[in-house]
Amino acid sequence: MPLNCLRHWRRPAPPPGIGRNWCCAAWPGLPAWRWPESTEGDVLKFTIYTLLLLNLGFFVWHYRPGDAGLPAVEPMSGPRLLRYGEVVATPAAAAPAGQCVTLGPVAKQARAEAVRALLAEFGIQAETRMTRDTSRKGYWVYLPPASSRQAARETVQALKAKGVEDYFVVVTGGQKNAISLGVFSRAELARRRLKAMKKKGFPAKIERVPLPRREYWLDWPVSAHPPLDADRLARLGELAPDLGQVQQACP
């Protein structure tokens, strides 16, 4: 068929008497069609150039320069970015201080030892400790300091002559050479003493002073034994009426 010749890039040699521009015989009734003489070469060059441009674009797109010429970048300081789902380990919290059960206060050391012995019967090994309570106030009755140690001795002789026996001479501190006539926990007792001294002719005075006292406590770890129940605490209260119980940090 006349159109089949278009499927070939290379056309056959023309028959004798026909020029190089011949491609196909004219269809009856139509003018003969001629292939342009420069078309085949142009198509081939266009194809070659297109392939070269595609290869160059692919090379530029995927080209990645090396790291040799790049300046060194120091690692960033500060928080590190986490990957999705990553868990950061946190430091373990400090263990809480040990807890102890404390019984007290007990006024006398002998009673504290009796309480400790009863605790041992309960299977509790308690430790005894002593503190000083300075919050309590007392009342001091005294004679003001004498001008000298000899003058203080003379006052002592006068007290003896009046039948006064409970006294002592202060030998140190800001009240040196004063004569103490007693320290009382109750104000009415101090006033009674003051009145008696003045009645005997001595210029006694009264002053409120700290009245420290010893207190005894018993402690044991909660991990060794829990706090006492009401029945056991009542039994211990028979030995020390002011006994109380509290859970706190070990001393």
C-alpha cells in the first residue's frame, strides 16, 4: 500500500527515472507527496540532543557534592530531639528518710527505763534519749549581789542567825556574790518565800527565769514494729501518765 513506506526511516532507492525526493507513488487522482530532504537528519539530531539534555538534567538533579569542602559544624548543645515513642529515663528519686515511732515525754529516767522494759515484753527494742525542755519558766527568789565575797559571807551569817537554811552563794556570772533563796515552778510559792525573807529583814527579790528540765523519749523504727494499739499504749500510760505516741522522722 502507498502509506506503508512511512513506517521506514530509510527509504529504498527510487526506481530509475525518479528523483531522491520520491517516497510513494501518488494516489490516483492526488498529486504526488514528497518527503523533505532535510527532515530525516533533523529528527535524528533532535533525538540525540533530547537524550543529552535528559541525561544532564538527571545528573544535576541527583548530584550531591562531597563533604570535604564544607566547614566542620560542632554538635549542638542543649536538649536532644527525641524520636517518636522514645522514653527519657529520669533519675531515681531520693529515698525518704526513715520513720520512727516516738513515745514520751517521760519525766524521770527510772520511769523511762520501766517503759522500755515493758516495750521489750511487747517485742519492741526501743532506744532511750534525753532532751532538755527550756520552754518552761520558773521564779527565782534571791538577795542581790554583795559588793564582795566577804560581804556575801557576812550576809550568810545573818541568814543563819535568823534561822534560814535553804540558800547558796552564786560564785560566777552576772549575779556573782548574790545569794539564791530558791527557784520555784509556781508563782504563789515564790511569793510566799519572798514575803518570809522580807519579814526577816532581808531585801529579797523575785525574777522569772527559764526552768529547764530533762525529758526522756523512746524511739524505734516503723519498719521494725508499727505504732502501738490503744490497749498497749494504755498499759504504758500507767508507768508514765503524760506519755504520748507520734510517728516522725527518726532522730
